[in-house]
Amino acid sequence: MLECADGSLYTGWTKDIVKRLAQHNAGKGSKYVRSRLPARLVYTESLGSKSEAMRRECTLKKLTRTEKIALIDEWEARQADKQRGLS
């Protein structure tokens, strides 16, 4: 999930998150993100297959903004714990 410069959230799936984020920020990603640059990565999940990723993307897109922000906050807290060696 990306947060765009206007504060909006964009959800998608990819096999290579680093490459895809670079594409988005170079203006070569989705039309939605292209008009709201820069974008920053705020949430990721790793799944076992393309079909799982596409199903999860659909589920995430149905969440309210409040639910998405709660998910992002939990993910960011886990990332901070990992950096401090607490996980």
C-alpha cells in the first residue's frame, strides 16, 4: 500500500516491491499514483501466489480508510520493533 503526496492510499500487488515503487515514483506506474507523486510505501504483505495476492488486494481495497490506517499503524509498529530487535 502506498501513501501518495495528497494523503490518499493506493493498493496494488507486485512481485518486486522495490522495483514497483521506483516505477511509480518515476511516473511509470499507475495513472492514479502518477498524478499524486511522490508516493511512499506504508504497508506490505508477502503472499505465496499471484492469486492469493490478487484476492488480498481486493479485500484491502474494500476496507475503509480508517481500517487501512489501523492496518498501516500496526505494520509500522512491527517494523519499528524489528529494527530494535524486539520481534
